[in-house]
Amino acid sequence: MLSFFSKLLSFLPLAYVHTLGTAIGWTFNLLSSKSAKNRHDNLKQSGLCLDDISFQHTLKQNIRETGKAILETLVIWRKDNDEILNLVKNVYNWQAVEQALARGTGIIFLTPHMGCFEITSLYYALHHPISVLYRPPKLKWLEPMIIAGRERNNVKLAPANMQGVKTLMQALKRGEAIGILPDQIPQTGEGDWAPFFGKPAYTMSLASKLAEKTGATVIMAFGERLADGAGFAIHLTKLDDHAIATPALLNAALEEQIKQCPSQYYWNYHRYKVSRKSKPLPIEGL
């Protein structure tokens, strides 16, 4: 059913999809009190809004942007290569990619839960191969659809396990690119607690370790969603060497990216969750 629905959506102009997505964003916000609370609390925690008027404006805008993200993902997975190219209106700082490829030590793309992160790997794969870290969904029936949407052209999915890490290492050694969602909560023993907008968040160490072992160029990638369904702009920011050497530095780099467009970050994601996947939360003052 979902596959059929996504196929129907793919025939609509992006502006129509985003209009429907806005309605879905508000609906989910009303129906899921937990998600709504995460969004409210996480945005408030960030301190990015200087007053209550700014906070309420960004909060409402984020509800709309989150709904757009849900539907556009289903559509993008159905688009062919020419349609993907047409959706990307601008790519800023592509020269960072060319310089990194010439360097030959590989590229680590960090794409946070922000904007349309699906478009970034699919666009890059139209030019060069990329291996993307992938965590299977809890709903197993979704997996074939996700794989079909993501793993095409030059995109190779690497599962979030030891074999997947080996796949990422091999790609970097070949001088190719890999993609990682750096704000995804890692498994037990694969991260550490580090400040994220002033509050401890269990943060992955994988990106830092891969950068240290391979000397790969680290580039932050953000697929900005343009207004009125105009498409997307991809922003590429090369990070300094050792900029993500620790989980704390990684989170600091993420904060700088999020500050550029806070309305398009996934604030409803439970970034501060304490679970069995996490190391014990440090006791303050010890």
C-alpha cells in the first residue's frame, strides 16, 4: 500500500507534495504527544530562539518542515536520475569534493537529520560512488522499500555492524566517499556522552575513528529544502582536520550546521534518550 501511495505521489509536483506534507506534519504533531514534546523540549534546549515569539515561529515552521520531509522521501525514492538532477537547483562548494577526491584519502560525508538528507547521497552518486551507513528499520516490511529507494546507481548500503564498518573502511581506502548520519544514537560501546546544545547526548565515535585511521576529508552535507516546492540546494562544508576528533567536537560541528537552518532540523528526534544502547550517563560532578 505504501509503495503504491509513493508511486502516486511521485507524479505530483514537489510543491503539491509539500502542501500535503505540511498537513501531515500538523496531524502527526497532534496525534503523537511524545514526538511533539521532544520537538518542543529539544528546540527550547538549543537556545537558538532569542525570545518566545521567535521560538513559536520556529516551532510551527519545524512542524511543517518535518511533514514535508516525510512525504518528499517517499517521492525521491521513486525519482529517476534526470529528475534527481532537476530537483537540485544549486550545489555550494562542490570544489571541496573535487579537492578531496584529488587528495585520494576518501571523503566522510556527515549528513545530520536535517532538511532532505536523502537527496545528498543520491545526487552525489550520480557523479561518484558512495557507501552509506544503514540501520535496518524496526518495521521489517519497510526494509525492501528503503533499500530499493536508497541503493541505486553508485550508492552502496553498509549495515550498522562490523561488516558494515569494514565496508566503509574499504571504500575510504579506495579513495571513495562514505555517508554517515552523525546524530544517530549509536549502539552500546560505539559512542560516548558529549554536550549537544548544552545537554549530554550519547554520541557516535565511529566518524571520528574513521577520520583518524584514514585521514579522509570530512565534509558536512545539508540538503536545504527550498520554499514553495522549488527543489533543494546542497550545502557542502569542509571541516578542518581533527574537527571531529572527539564526540564533543563532532557535536560542536553539528551545532554550527544546525544554526544555519534550525527550522529544518529533526527536533522531534529523541536525541537525548538514555537507553540500553548507551553507556551509563556520567554523574554530574564526578
